Amino acid sequence: MRLALIRRDTAARGAMIAAPAVALVLTILCSLVLFAVLGKPAGTALYALLLEPFLSWYSFSEVLLKMAPLCLIAQGLAIGFRANVFNIGAEGQLVIGAIAASALPVWYPDGTSALMLPAMLLLGGLGGMAWGAIAAGFRTRFNANEILVTLMLALIAAQVLNYLLLGPWKDPAGFNFPQSVLFPDAALLPILLPGTRVNVSLLLALAASGLAWVVMRHRFSGYQLLVGGMAPRAAAYAGFSERRAIWISLLVGGLAAGLAGAAEVAGPLGQLQRSVSTGYGYSAIIVAYLGGLNPLGIVLSSFLVSALFIGGDNAMVSAGLPVAAVWVFQSLLLVFYLGGLAFLRYRLVVMHRPAQSVP
Amino acid sequence: MSGIAFILAGTLAAATPLLLAALGEMVVERSGVLNLGLEGMMALGAALGFIVVFLTGNHALGFLVAGLGGAVLSLVFASLVLGFVANQVAAGLGVGLLGLGLSSLVGKAYESRTVPGLPRLHLPGLSDLPLVGPLLTQDIVVWLSLVLALGLWAVLAHSKAGLVVRAVGENPHAARALGFPVIAIRCGAIAFGGTLAGLAGAYASTVYTPLWADGMIAGRGWIALALVVFGTWATGRIVFGALLFGALSLGELSAQAAGVGLPSQVLASLPYAVTILMLAVISSDRRRMRRTAIASLGQPFEP
């Protein structure tokens, strides 16, 4: 007797809902064991990680705050992933976007112009796009693998940030901390929900999600992009180009990540500092896949992963759990989800006869 | 020590983690699987190896545990891409992030601790030669890695086992029709690659810079992935690429020590920028890439 996966004729819709749910349950079980092995109070840790974010209005608002960049970046990445263009360096595009946006308030710390904020968002988006464009150029011109190039560019972006914060952009009155001056009010995003830190970047993320959904489902360009990446030869015969799929994927992905970076410095941070790069760009990869690369799914998965980050902050206090636990938890979630996804396309069959009879 | 002697003496040691990881990945890719989780497997090996050496003082045990850790993590990857036919890019990234997370979780209590490294072996006669003396005075792992490279070259190019692995990578369906167990061979290749990634990590954290710091692998897993492309999946060229990067990182260190007028961040970015340029130079010869690239690389195999 042995088990085999047999391809289904049509995708199982039920598995699309079941896979994330089963993945969550397995991840919880796995984490319980892992935390216990590490000598942490596993029950307390999971309570803090999964439930506490929803038990107070403040925690819940923080979930909404963190959800905005994750959702925005993941929507951009999913466009590329659906077209088989793998931009895994969103972290770098976010950092460059944050730097480009910070240039204005750093150079004009007393600025009061109403144009400051829109200009910062524009610069942030363009900065992220430019960083993505480098990878697109290397891929289309020199055939260099975009997975490796985007990642290397992300490592370089981290050094650029370090250079600016330790050197020319360091706040002279900042007690030598690696951070820029505090931004003036004109450079800060308006608060959306009074009494919290949630700002209008949440609306930006939701608008981007709506736009992504419309383009994917109802526009021919969305279809062309999909085919251009997945079947370049077929696409070439039909007159759609792989080159275009690569450029659009990396430019849109960079734009989204750059905007998210700009919204971080103009939002909760209020200055350029190292913590602008805490791994949202990498987490957004997990968010994009957990959401099934679907714009609506990504809204849900970004909410879930954001809650994990907030819960992780709580678990650090109440159970002494390091931040790394949040990363272990989300990547376990992705690992189990990818396994579960097999049941979308395959049936598990018990075979009683020897394996030789299988064609 | 003069600059040149410093670079000569350190290049091989700096190249070793890259070489081990890239050799393992070469075998994985030769069998048709792309393992993007290399960085995470190296990080887990680095953390586990460091902890064992810190607690027991025994490097052999440290390398053993690190290799096992890398192998176990790579089997998680193998079960996803082989058992559940998952997307190789997504699975590699997921397992890689898992490895990074686990390494910083288990390594948390050892942050900034140090262990003694391995002694360099003094070869009678050879180590006293002028100029090449320092080059020939290396620790045991460096020599074993070079022997491994030689062995892999012999196996892949001149043995039946090597031929089978390559056949599975070039055309898994034909290999299966000939009766070769494609899934089992790929699983073995992945476990081999994971083991070497774990050992590479352990070398970085217990010998090359014998200390634990979160994130200490610092992109070396990704550079190793690029080295496999740069070396066009051939052992000799991968060794050459690893040595080049070893020399580059030593050059960076001595430039920093000599205080050239560049910010340290520029020097730190250098290996990443060189990786991009190197990939561009090699990959832009599309015809050659098509000839040398592994035909089924990254494609899921459905019997």
C-alpha cells in the first residue's frame, strides 16, 4: 500500500479555504512544541501572539497600522509572482523609497508647504521604482536572474541607509543615534482614526488592492501580463511580450514597496531611522503567497500577518519570546500552506497494488 | 604581514563557506531542483554549530550537528517540492525564512559570544616557503573542502552516479522511463545540498569568524547561489568563483584596515555589486546559458 497524489480534473475550491485554515492549526501545534522545547511558556506565548492583538482597541489599531505596508507591498509583488517574475528584494525598494521620501524633510526640516507630503510620496514611489528598474534592466538586457539581482540590491540598499544615517543625514542634535531629524508636521501623513496611529496609508493599501483586483479580473492587460510571464513563447506568438511582463512586474512592485517606505517614514516613524527596514519586504512575500496571490486574499493575509507582528511584541513582554519567533511562525505558516495547496490540484489516493502499475 | 601575504593567507578560508554551500547547491541544481533556502540552511547550521562548539569545545561535533540541522531543514524543503509538488521558488523562500528565524531564535542566548577557531596546519617544508607559505598554511576544513570539490568533480563528470543525477536534471521523464527513481535521487541531492549548507554555516560561525551574531551569514547563501550560475554548474569554475569572492572579501578587509578614503558601507556593498555584474556578464551570453543550464531546473516533476 502507498499514498499517491493524483491530478484533479478541476481545482478543488474547498481546498482554497481549507489550506490556510489547516496551515494555521498545524503552525500553532508546531509552535507550541517549539516554544516548549525552548523553555518558554508556550500557552502564554500563543495567547499573546494570536489573541491579545484583538483584545484591546489600541492593539487592534496597531494591527491596522502594520497591515498597510504589508498589504501594499504584497499586492505589488503578487502581480510579478503571478507572471513568474520573482522580485524578492522589496525590502530594498522599500528602503530606497523611504530614503527618497526623506530627502525633502531632511533638507527642509522647517518646511510648511502643503505640497511637501504629496511630493514625498511621489519621490518614495519613484525611488522604489528606480530600484526595481535596475533589476528589470539587468534581466531584460543581460538575462541576469531577477531573484538574485533584487536580493543583492536589497543588501546594497541596507548599506545605503546605514551610510546616510551614520553620515550626512544623521541628526546633529540626535545624541549620535543613527537617525535623521524629526520631520515637520507638513511631512507627516494625516491620522485616519483619531486616538490611534492609523494613518491614511491604510486607505492607500486598500485602494491598491481594489485596483489590483479590477486589473486582474477585468482588464486584458492583466491577462497579457499573466501569459507573458507564464508562457513566454505562447505570449510572443500572441504578440504579448515577456520583456513587458518583467518591466511591469518590477516597476509596479518597486512602486508599491517605495510608497510603503515613504508612508513608514511619514507615518509611525516620523523620521528616517534604521527600523524602517524590519523585514516588511520579506514578510510581504509570505503575505502574497498566503493570500493565494489573489488581491482579496492578500487583504486577509496581510491582516493576519500584521496581527502576528503585534502579537509578537506582546509575547516578547509577557512570555520573553524573541522577535524571531514571529518569523518562525509566519514561515511555518507558509510552509504548511504550500504543502496544503497540493490538495487544490491533486487528490490523495491510497494505492493497494505495487507501484509498477502506475504509468 | 604585508597586504598581498594577508590576502593570500586569508582567501581560502574566506572562500570555504561559499565553496561548500555552492558545491552542494550545484548538485541540487544538477538534479533539476532550485533550492532558494540556502541562506536559511547556512544560518541554521551556523547557529547550531556555534552552540555545540560553545558548549562542548568540540568542532567535529559542532560540524556534525550543523550538517544534520541543514539536512533536516532541506528535507522539509524536499517534502514540499517533491512530495507536495509545491512551487520551488515559494518553497525555497519559505524554508529559507524558517531557517533564518530558527537560527536567531536558538542563537538568541549566545549573541556576541565567541569560541576558539581551528588551528592552521603547519605543513613541514611547504609552510615555510616564501610567498606561498601562508597560502599553504590552512585549517583542516579548507583542505577537506578542496578534496570534496575534487571528489565531486570526479563523481559528476566520470561516474555512473553522476551521470544519473545529471540525467534526472536534464530530463526527469526520460530518466524515470529508464527506471531511475527520480524523486529519491532528487531527495538525496537536496539532503546533500542541505548538509553542505549546514557545514558551510558552521565554518563561518566557528572557524572563519568564530562568534555568533544574528544575521552573520549576511547574504553568503545568496552569493553561493549566484556562484553556481557564474560557474555554469561546473565544479572547477565554481571553485574559481569562490576563490575570487574570497580574495574580494580579504581585499575589502585590508582596504578597510589601510583606511582608504571610501566609507565602509561602500566596501561592504562591494561583494553584492560584484555578484550582480558577474551574473550579468555570464548570463548575457544567452546561447552559452542555454547550452549549459539545467533543462528541468525549477520545473515541478509529476510522474
